[in-house]
Amino acid sequence: TSSGRLRTKTCSDSPRQNSAMASPANPRIIRLEEGWNDEIKTRAIDVLEDMLDNGIRSGRSSMFGPREYVAIYTTCYDMCTQRSPYNWSKDLYQRHGETIERYLTSTVLPALRDKTGQGGTILLTELQHRWSNHQIMNKWLKKFFTYLDRYYVKHHSLPTLSQAGLRHFKSHIYDEMKRDTTAAILTLIDEEREGEIIDKTLVKSIIELYESMGMGTLEAYTADLEVPLLDSTREYYAKKRQEWIISDSTPDYLIKAERALIEEKNRVADYLNPASESKLLRVCEEEILEKVETVLLEKEGSGCRVLLANDKSEDLRRMFHLFSRLDNGLNPMADIVERFISDMGKECIQKRQARLDGGEKDKNDDPKFVKSLIALHDKYLGVIKTDFSGHSLFQKALKDAFVEIVNKNVGSFSNAELMSTFCDRVLKSGGERLSDQEVEVNLDRIVQLFSYLTDKDLFAEIYRNQLAKRLLNQRSASDDAEKVMIAKLKMQCGTHFTSKMEGMLSDLAVGSDQRSEFEEKMKQHNAKLDFSVQVLTTGFWPTYKSPEVALTPEMSKCMDVFKEWHDNKHAKRKL
């Protein structure tokens, strides 16, 4: 110009030009559509969806390299930290959700619906693939928009990006497909029950998806899979029960039932949630055990009585373990065991009656009968310990049966007297020829029978009389054995029951020491008789009528010497 000054022209530049000309003091502003379309969608979302649909192209070692990731993250960061009105946090959070929704509804759902009806495995495989892709998409979008999670989401109490992605999958995919996928899972489970091989890993991965849909709880798994599974299981085993109960014996049925319970337990371990185990097994127990327990226990030719009669130990153990799973499941079985043992005891009694009716002399010594009761008790005590694990119900069944058996007398002599006489045979010399160990075993067994007697005092009275005869006639085979027997009775009935018997043994022990002392005294009197005295404590020993005996002068003199010696030694005792 004529003035020589530079004249400038002011023009209106575009936002893009302003951004390009931004200085460090005035950072460039990223517009929403610019940042979203030119950066985030083009360089991240479109690339991610392409890789999910078509796979990672050759030459790439991962989905996004460090530089690619950092560039996208930085763009998102910048768009979230610009001052209002250019802070796009709310918009980006919304578009994050819209991106996932669009992909799920336009790509994933049509792919799954296309596989419906082509077979359970095909549908579940597609769902597994799409669920895996969704987890990958969710992960990368969370990484790109991390800044949103850290500040915007927390400040506004919104679902995190991961939670939002999961909720979109649940509402747009899971809720739409769960009826078909649940039916597919149940079909595969039934196929496995029928012996077919299924892809357990596939089923497990889909069940993990159901668990994830509960958002930290098992509500979705329980409502959408577990409840239909329990209904399906009940229906399946109801049919099996009807088939098995007609075609199989009780042992064969129980073998199948046991195998089914083991398989269901393993099924939970293989792919179901552990919380389902107790519910699933309970349904099985109700259908294949509880509803037919009485039929199985009483089945003609193979029920509980038949197994007991034929000593089918393995089958009885299986029966016990299976019915022990049911509430009060062992009570009917224990009742049958009690009745069976009672009937076996009655057979022993009837055999004794038949022998008496056949002309055999009735006497208080019948070792054959007592031994038959001992053998019966010993056998079924063993059955209860080994086959029924010593369960209290079966111990009570044995007790109740033997209380009935042992207190049913036949002939002129009570079972209490027969048992006491059997003890007498075992303990006296010249009776049963037994080793010390055999004596111990026999005493144990007879005391077990004695425990069932209702009139134990009768046994005690008879036993004390027989003990007195053994001791006074020196017919006892072993003092130790006598002490052992009294100790066993004491264990059963207490000190008061055996105090007199213990006193009898004590008298003999003391008398032995005093005899030696008195013999020295007799030598001073030059007695011509071999004279000995046994002092018995009144009350310990049975009472006998004292016969009037006319003694010779020599014997009378000996008695006077003993009385004088005894009175001097035991001033407070009266002969």
C-alpha cells in the first residue's frame, strides 16, 4: 500500500483447520463425529468386528499392537478430558453400548437363529463361539475406553463397561436363545445317560455362560437351567423306574440305581454347578428309591428276607447304603430284619420242642439249644456290624428280636436255667473240653444272651447255686475263668448283682490261708483225723437245710479245737 504497511485478510477457517493450527497453549478440539468416525470406529471398532467375524489376518501377531492401542486410547482420553461443551464422556459411554447392541442384533443373533433346529451340538457350538467373541469385544472396548470406567462411570454411578457389555449380551442374545439352548443341553444330558458320548467341554462352557448371566449370582443358572434339568431328570428316571421294577430283581435294580446316582454325581463334577448336586441327587433318590422302597424290600424271590436267608452280604450292604440316603429309609428295612431274626429264633425253639415231643428227656441241660441261640446271635450280630455298619436301628432290631426269642420258654425249664447250666458246663472240670480262649469266647456269647433276659434275678439265683457246688466240690476248672465270668456279669448288671458271688470267691481265698495256719495247730493235738474246715460267710452262699448228724468223739474234739482257735483269732465273728 501507499503507507508501506502489510495488510492482512481475515477469513473464517474450518474446525479442521483450527485443529491443525492449534498450539500447545491451545490444544486442538476433537469434535464428536470426527473423533468417533475418523478414529474410534474406523481404526478400532470396524477392525475389531472384522477380526471377530473373519479372524486375524496373516502377518498380525495380535489383534491390536501397542502403537495402535495407545493411539485409540489417547483419542478416547482426549475426548473425555476436553472442557465443556466438548467433553464427550456421556456420548462415548452411550455409543459404547450402542456399538455392542448393534453388533449383537445384526450379526450374532441371526447367526444363532440360523443354527436353531440343526441339532443341539451345532447350536451350542455357535453360541460358544459367539460368547467367546463377545468376551473379546468386551475386553478390547473396555481397554479403549478405560478412562470412562475410571472417572465418568464412577462419578455417575453407572454400570462399568464390562457390566454394560454383559447386560447387553443377556438382553439381546441370552434371553432370546435360552429356551433353545436349555433344550439342547437337556437333550445332550439325556443322550449321555443313555450311554452316548457327548462333548462335555462344550456343555461346561455353555453352563459357565449361564452362570455369568447371573451377574455375580446363580439366579439365571438356577431359573433357566437347573429347574428344567430337575424336571427333565425326574421324568427320565420315572420312566427308568417303571422299566427296571418290572424286569429286574431287587439286587439288579439296586445295582442300576447305585450306578445312576454315581453317574449323576460325576455329571455335576464334569460340567454342572456344584450347587446342583444335592438337588439332582435328591430327585434321583425320590424317583428310583423312595417311590419303590416297599416293593423292592418285599419283592418275591429277591427281597430283603431272601437276601438275609441266602447270606447275600454284598447285596445287603448296597441295599443299606442306598436306603440310608432317604429320610427314615432304613426303618422298613430294620423291621424286616427284626422279623426275620425273630422267625429264625422261633425255628430254634421249635426244634427244641420237637425233640421233647419226640421223647427226649426234658432236663435243665440242653447245650444244643443254647448253642443254636448263640450261633444265631453271633451270625446276625456280624451281619449288622459288617453289612449295616453297626447302625443303631439294626442293633435295636437284633435286641428286640432276641428279647422275644430268649424269653420264650419251652418245656419244664426256663431259658435262664438252660443258660446258667451251659455256663456250668463251660466252667466246671469234666464239662466242655475247651481251651482258655474258647472258654472266654463262650462266656462272652452267653453273657450277650443273658443281657436279653427279662428275669435276670432268676439267672443269678440259679448261677449262684451252681457256682457254690463248683466251689465247694472243687469242680471249678479255673478260678480265673470264674472271676472273668463274674466280671462280665458285673459289667452288665452292676456291683449289687454280683456282690454275693464275689463274696463266695473271697471266702475260698481267705479260707485257703487259714487252713494252713490251722493245720499247724492240729499237729499240736496229735489228731488222728485228716480234718479241714471251710468257713462260709452267711448271706453270700445259698441256704441249705442242716441235717442232724451224730459225730464221733474224735470229730467232735476236732471241731471243738477249731472253734476255740477261730474264736481266739476272730473275736467279732460267730461260727
